[in-house]
Amino acid sequence: MGIASGAIEQYREYVQTRVSMAGVVGKTDPFQIEALAEVGADLAAGISHIDAVAHAWLEQLQQGNPITAVQRLEFRRNQTRGCQRVLFGIDKLFARSGSAATWTTRPLERYWRDVRTGGDHICIAANTIYSACASRSFGDEMTKAPMY
């Protein structure tokens, strides 16, 4: 989430002075500012979710109640989805930034590359988490795996 926050800030700085081939200043382009607001909301929602769960789990542990496998799995599902939403939002920003944003001399390119690389990490591999959650919702036993 930290890299995504940096990417959003770099986009905000970049779009303030970017002028498209049609002469439109990025900060006045409704498509660019809509994408900025959307990814900002997704990032805030993801951070709020993680903070809320961490607080609830801390209280639960202080009361002597362990975190269950089902709780961990549901958290992983929601964390994965939150990360995906932010990744897709960063992709949208980058796509609306124009080809100059891909120059390796631009900070936005570095942040986008780092976000995409982090998005490939196994801890947010959606297929395994989502299928485990769906199977669990049908009453199937949870198998032990490092990502749960």
C-alpha cells in the first residue's frame, strides 16, 4: 500500500503539468482526475480494512481468544481484493498518463513498475485465496497452506 501511495502522489504531480496532444492540461481532464479519485478511495478503503482487522484481532488476542483459521482466510481474501483494486487503479492512472509517463527517467514509471512487481507476490495471488474461501463457504475443510 505504501508503494501505491507513492505512485498516486507521483501521478498527482505529473498530471498537474501534463498537456495532451489535444492541448488538455491533465488536472482539468475529467478522465484523469476521476481515475485519481477512484484509486485514492480504493487505497483508503484497503488501509481502513487492514487497520480495523488489526485492531479487532489485537483486542481478541488480549482477551485470550486465538485468531481462527477462518478469520485469517477471510482477512486474506479481503486483503487480496483490496490490493487488486489498488493495482487496477494504478494501472488506470498509468494508462491515462500518456506515453511520456513510461520513460524510465520519470518517477511514475518506477512506482508503477514496483507496484506491478509487488502485485505478483504470492501473498496476494487471488486464485488460491478466492478458491479456498469459496470452498470453505460450501463447508469444505480448509487445507493447511503457508498463505492461510
